[in-house]
Amino acid sequence: MKEAQKNRRSNKASELKQMRFGLKIGKGDLDIKLRKVREFLAEGHKVRIQIFYRGREMAHKELGNEMMARIGELLEDTAVFEHTPTMAGRNLSVVIRSKQ
């Protein structure tokens, strides 16, 4: 019984971190956010990547899909998508985890 309690205490629960991107994000800002995502993955966390649409951007959902594909290419050395990106309201989101 006590061993199970010790194991439970020593196991660090992996959190689901979140990083949000706008469609008009610049290259420098994108690089900084992706660096932070890589840190989360290195710590063993899963990361939800969210692309949010503002106003008329909803008429161009393909831009979000292109951006998600670009993020996938930039992170392909360290991460994999757990599922395909899904729309929920004004957000396109996907959960990624570290390659192991």
C-alpha cells in the first residue's frame, strides 16, 4: 500500500499546456512561441496548439489549415499530432505530443 502511495507521489502528472496563434503572426513571434512549445514537450507535457480567427478571417479557414501544416513541419523533428486539427467555434486546434 505504501509503495503505491510513494509511486503516485513521485510520478509527475503531465499537464496539457496550450499555445495560441493568430493568423497574422510574424516569423519572429512564431519562432519564439515554437521554442516555448519545444520546452513544454521536453518537460513531458502535451501541448494544444490553437489558431484563432478574428472577424472576417473566418471566411478563409484554409489559411489556418496551411498555418497548422507549417507548424507541423517546423515541429516534425520533436512532435507528432495526436489527431487531425478540428474546428471548435472560432478556433482550429490540435493536441501534439513528444516523439519518443
